[in-house]
Amino acid sequence: MISKRCLLILLGVFCVAVPVLRAGEKPAVQVIFDFAEKQYRRELGTNAPGVERHALELILSDLNRRAPFLRFTSEPQSAVLRVRLGSPSGGGEMHEVNFQLLVEGTDPVSGKPLQSGVVRWSFRPASAYDSPLGSPEGLAAEIGLSFQQGDHLDLVRKVLSAVPIAHDGTLVEKDPIPVWVIPFTQGDLCMDFPSRLKIIDELHTDVGQRSHELNVEANGVYGSSGSTASASLQNRILSTPAEPPPDQSIALTDVRSIPPTSNKILAVYVLEYHRLDLGCEELIKPAGVVSGGGGGQ
Amino acid sequence: MTRSAILAVLLLLMPAAAIQAQNPETMTAVQRASSNAQQLAAAGNWPTARSTMEAALQACNPGPEQSSCRRLSNFTLGYLAQQQASEMSHDNSERSQLLRQADDLYKAVLVDAPNDGATLNNLALLEQMLGENANAAEHWKKAIDVDPVRGGQYALHLGDLLLSQKQVADARAQFRRAADFSPAAETPRRRLVETYRLAPDAELKDLPPFLFQAEALFPSVARSGYELLMSRLYKLQPADSEQALLRWTIVMSQQGWLTQTSLSKLPADWSAPSVAELRRYMADPATANPPWNWWRSRDDRRRVIIEVARTAGKQLLDGEQASAAARCWNVALDSARYIEGNGPPSPPGAPSIGSPVNLRKELALLYYQHPSLDPDSAKLNELVRELFMGKMEAYEHQRWPEIQEYHTVIGLIYAARGVWEPAPGKWPPASAIFQFEHALDAAEHRKRDENFYQPLPEVKARLAQGYEITKRVADAQRMYWLAALAYLDADAPADSTKMLDSYRRMGGASPDARSLEALIHYRSQPVSIASLDEVNAPWLFRVPPSFGQDFLQRQRFKLYADQPGAAESSAASRNERLARAWEAYDLVADKGTPLVGAGDLVRWENVTTTLLEVGHVPPQPLHLLKGAELASSRGRVPRLVLAGQEYPIGISVSPETQSAARIVATVGAANALLLGNYIQLHANQVFVRNEDIPSKIDNLLKNLRDSQAIQISPMAEVPIA
């Protein structure tokens, strides 16, 4: 017989392992910032954890602004973006200090391990290794500023593309070309078109299941012109097969041979992200309460 | 109660009384209702959201002084109706009803405020949803004219509408306009390139100049544009497509995007030598016999080879193939020998293309970190020889950033070997001292020519150490002194003290040393605002000979800016804080004092936050300018110098910050704070409350009007979104 305590633990494990994301809800990724450069840490002494904390805030703010298809947080999550600055064994002259970024952990829905490539961004060139670190606040700002100048396109392509942004979606058409709708609006992801996605598509047939990995292009929203759009899919991002390479004609023929109702999207990944950096939300919101301030002596 | 105490009480009571007198509570209530209604709508509770806002509208009085209350209420109700409709399917009958409601509400707003950009925009979007595209276009055109702050967004929407109607040339014009309004935005530039996909071949000739300008700030836009050109022209106009290939290769290499996979973006059946050689090379970048032929036939192309090899070698290094990376870079540097003339042009503010200095530096670093690649230092010696040759070439063409970098790298190599001065009778440049001296000369040259100040404390400290080791006492004294100043610039007072100690150890006895000591003391711990005047810190104002005016200005900025962060709340201290913030602002924005190090960036944020409090504006995110954007920035913008960066970063000053600074400059800090109760800043305008303005405030406003530095408008005209 299972004790109450065990049942609670099991329920807890279940809740952590299979979180249900509502449409428009973005998966969370924990960001861990490690200020690893040995010599710099030694110089900072007891200020090092403070610099780490402050720099992490700046990194989170940058990521949530520049890659808003995921929700970056410092809270523990099963998906982790590790940002390491420098090397724990480094030191000496002529030594370039870099950021190294990679994804690890597990996909909270499928439980599969997450593994990405690594991107490296320069923090200080070798000739500036010995430049003073300045004040702790200044150093944290420098870290934030350098991070901001990194190549975020490359970060998405090589690292963040390892994290699925959804585990559902709908194949709304199969002819003349398949059209998938993903559970986000353009405003949810602040995504400009075309951006590139990867869809893991599972086909259910009488003889069993098979899945395909398809590169698709997000290039419009569902129901923007037609009048028969399903309300639940209204304004969601739609995507069509990307042009080769790679050649995916066999997989596409397979998808088209099966009724859309037998099609299931297992995962959606962002491969190439273009941010809508002007008018992400088309409708302009009314101003809220204007904060007080200014005078008052 | 003393007179001063009574005055203080009156001053404390004044803001509340003033706000009461202007009856702003209705406005605050409607703003709060608007926020609540939006939250309710976000949770899907549309009926309550609507009734909340309807109640707020009822509370607005009918008179002209309450027009802003009615505008915000109607605008919010229109927004809610439109938002709800946009989530419904097209065949839902309620959808068109809601859109009509929103249409009426927005038009009611425009009766009171015909030039409200946000309302015009939302109305245009609504008309687009209803298929009334001509009306939508007209409303966006008007919005662009009357609300330049969001002009980029409106022009982008208008361009999208025109593009959907296949009016390609008109759409392109709007995307250009959006790009002009929003110099840092990538979206309009991406759209602009998209218009060329729909354009006839003859129009493609207009694209390369735009792509060239986009290379530094918007490389992904430039990349897709060049790919478009190549795919359209490679059969018809081979010369133009090869020029596009050259620029594409530069962008891809500089961004580190060039890989075998990225080459698959080029037309598969394009087999010109230029492409074929690139494909062969990227398949095996560590080859000792690279396939370059077309690429070696001109100097500009040979310089691009260097960029390609640099990227390919880094990829090999990332794959932990250090030996292959070394071979890749050595082979590329071989092909760079005897290159004459400049490389292909760079966009304004971007670094030069194909400079071998970076590659040589990378290679030197590689040998340093992997001694097994160069056990007898022969390769490093050869590299040093090449660095000297490269340096001579950089001098020939007066490329000062490169010259400085060459001297620094060679200096570091000699210093690591302990070669501070040449052996007797040997060539003087073969020594660390010579190289560091010339690195500092090059930095001085850049300060004179480009107004680019770099403190370089680590170079000065090393040079001082070199002088000391070689018993050049007077030089060591002088350089330790300069290093002490430079470390203060770089926010390292403890290191500055060490340098000052070394200066004294070398026999330095200038009377200015005591002033420097006092300055280090001031910089090391919080000091009261009062102690920063000419009586207590005379050396901060009367320039000691060995300090220099520029150095003192930089120090004054730091000291003043460190004050506004202090959490003091008395009226006097608020005046002082604002006054110091303005002085710090003035030193940077008007007198051109550079910000040195990221610590100064934090200070600048504090300074602007303090100034903005005058106009009820929350802290604003920093907008940094680099490359072409900095080069094209109108007027003088504050410049930030960061350790290890070859070029300065510009900082854009918001119109609100400029207005706040002008208010303080015109009426003084104490009056600016008084004025703050009656005004709100938005963009480059000051909006003033309409009712019951005391005569003192009226006089201050008159001063502002007379100064003609600021545009003043009634509060009723403040934008509602």
C-alpha cells in the first residue's frame, strides 16, 4: 500500500515531469550564470557572488527581450541555459575571455535530454585581459553590455533551437502543401516572418506510427483572410514547408497521404528567429497609471 | 515655530495642495480603471472590463478641462472591443458588431484629439480588418505626420498594407521611411529587402548600396539581400553576382556564419570559379594547398581570403583542432604577403576588412596557449617578423587602430619574454618598451584625430615597470604617475594608489601628488555633496599642471554622478542631487567628456534617471549606437570607451532627458523640482496642467517659453498611449 507521503511525492514528480502548457504559454528555461574566470574571481573576492547576481539579471532581461519565444528565469527548471564567463583554469597574459553558452537538462514534457551546440562570444580580447575590472556594479554592467552585443541569431541557431517551444499544434491543410498551425500568435512570440521552425510530426496509420522531422517556415497567421477559420486557431502562427535544402519531399508526400486528423505534432523548435522589433503588438494599448514623481519638497 | 520651519511645512504640503487644485484625481482614476480593464480583458472577462471602463467614462465631467479623461475612457473601450473582435472567427456575427463599436469610439476620441497617433493607428488596423484599406492607408499617413515618435511603427504597418496590395514601390518607400524613423530597427530593413523579391531585375541595381550600409548593424538583412541578388543574377549578370558574392562572403566571415552548410544557400548550379573555390576551401580549410585562384587575382579579394580563413580556423579551434587551425591561418597569412592598398570598402564606422593584424594576433595567441605547436619558438619569431611587416604597412596607410594593436601585441610578446630593451647595437623596435611607447603614441593620435580617449592603465603600468627594470628612473616616475591617473579613469582607485606609491618609490615628489592622493581618497569612499565645492576640493576645479583639464572633467563627472544614487530624501538634498546630476550631464552631453568603462555607463543611467524625475518619466532603457549608426548620428552624442574595444560606443540621449536637462539649466534645480508638480514630459514636449497655476510657477513657465528651448503644450494634449 502506498503511504500518503509517497503519494504526495509521486504526484509532485508527476507535476514536475509533465507540466501542461496552455496555448500561448512559453516554456521556461533556467539561466545559470557562472563567472568562472579564475583570476577575475580572485580579484573580486567576496564581491563575486554580487556581480554574478547582478549580471544574471541583465542577461535574463536581454534574453527575454531578444529571444521571447522562451521564458528565461533564474528559478529552477528542467531546461537549463548555462552561461559561463571565462575559464576556471585560466590565467596569465594573452588570454582571451569568452562567454560560452549551451543548453542542457531535460525537456519537461517528453523527459528527453536536451543537448545543444556551444556558442562563444568575446568578453575581453587578450590584449585587454589585464585591464582593471572596475567597480562591481561597473563590471556587472560590462558583462551585461558584452552579452547584449553577442550574436543572438547564432545563439538561437546553435543553442536555443534545442529547446521545444510547444508539443502540440494542428495540421490544418495538406494540399497543395501541408500547413501547420502552432499554438502561438505573432504577438506571443514577437516573431517576424519568415522565421524557421522544426516540427516533429507523428503520423498515425493502420499499420502503426511513424514520425518525421520537418523544416518549416513560419510565414503568416491563421484566419487573417478567410471567414471560416476555427476560433481556437484564430491569429495563430502558420507555417509551410521550407524550401530545400534539405530535401524533405519524401516526408512531405507521406504527410499528405494521411488525413490531417491522423497527424499529431510532437514538438516545435525555433531554428531561426527574426524578432518583430517594431510594433510587436499591432494594437497600441492605452496608457496605465502614470507614475508620480518629480516635485514634492 | 520659526519662519524657516513654517516655510518647510508649507513646501511639504504644497504638492498635495497643487494636485488637488488641478483636480487630477479623475484622471488618475480613469488611468487606474484603464489598467484594471486591460487586466480583466487579458483574463477573458470582457463584460466586467467593459463595464469598468463605462463607469469611468460616466465619471468624466462634460467640460473641456475633462477632455483627456473622456479620451482615455473612449480609447480604452475601443481598444477592448477591437481586441475582443480580433480573437473571434470571421463568421461570428458579434465580431463585426464589436468592430463597429470600436470604430465609433475611436472616432469619438478623434473629435477631441484629431492628431492622436495611437487612435489613428488602431482605427487604421480596425479598418484593415473590415477590408476598408483606403481609409486605413489614409489614417496611417496622417499618424506618421502627426506622431513621429511612433512613426516607424505606422510606416511599417502602411508598408505591409501596400505590399499586400502588390504596390511594391509605394511599400518600399514606406519601409524606407520606417527605417529612417527607427535607426536601430531591423524589421523595416528586412521588409525592404523583401520588396525586391517582387521587383523586376532592373530594380535590383538599387539594392547593393542599401545592403552595404546594412552590413555592420544588420548583417542578417545584408546576408539575405546578397543571397537574393545572387539567386536572381548569377545567370544574367555574372559580374554583379560575383560582387554580391564578395560582400556576402565578407558578412558571413565577419559574423562567423560561413560554413559548408551556409554555402548551400547559393544557387546549386552556380559553378563559376569564385563559388567553386569557396566551396572547395570550406570543405577542407586546413589544406596546405588552398584552391584560391579567382580569389587571389585581386588585392581586395585576397583580403577577403583572410576573413574567410579567420572564421574557418576558429571553427577548427572550436572543434579542438589546434594544429589544423594553425595551418589554416599560416597558409592564409602566406597569401596575404605583399598585398598592397586597402581592402574592400567598409561601411562607415565599421572596422577595415582583411587586416592581417587580427589573424596574426590570433595565431600568436594560439602558439602561446599551445606551446607544443611551437616548441622552439621559431614560429612565434617568424610571426613577430610578420607583425613588424604588417605594422609598417598599417603606418603606410595611416590605419591607427591597427597600428596601436600591432604595437600592443608585439609589446606583450616581448614583455612576456622579458625583452624590455634591445640588446646593445640591436634594432630598437625589438623591445617591449619601444612597442608600448608607440602603442601609447598611437592612442594619443586617435584621441587627437577621432576624439577617442582610451585610458590604457595596463599598458602604462607595464611600461612603467619596464622603465624601472631598465633603470630609467625619470621615465618610470612619469609613467607611474600617468598609470595612477589612468587607473582612476578606469575606476580602480586601489591600483591607482599602488601606482602613486611606485611613483614615490621612484623618487617622485610633485606637489600635485597630494592632490592626487586626496582625489583617490574621494573616489574610494562616499563623500558628501557639500565637500565637492571649490573650497573643500580646490584641485578639482583649478587644474594642477600634471592632471590636465580633461582628466579633471572625467573625475568630476564620476564624483557628481555618484551622488544622485544616494538615498537621501530631504528637500535640500533633492535639490543638490538634481543640481549635481545636471552638472554631470552637462560635462558629458555638452562638454563632450567621454564615459570611461562600464562603471560610467551605470553612472550615466543614474544621472538621466534623476533628471527624468523632474518630468514624471520612468527610467528609460539605454540606446547604444555602434558602427554606421554612430557615424551617422546627428550632433554630438556621449561616447563610451570599454576595455578592449577598438571603437567607442555612442549613447543616444532621449528627447525627454534633453528636455529635463534644459528645464534644470533654465530655472535651476530647486525650481525644476517645484515645476515638476505641474508638468509631464513626453518626447520633446512639456505638457502643463491646465488649471490653477500659482504665479511663481507661471513665471517659471514664462522663463521656459522665453528660452525657446522647449515646446510647451497644455496637459489636455498629452498623448493617451
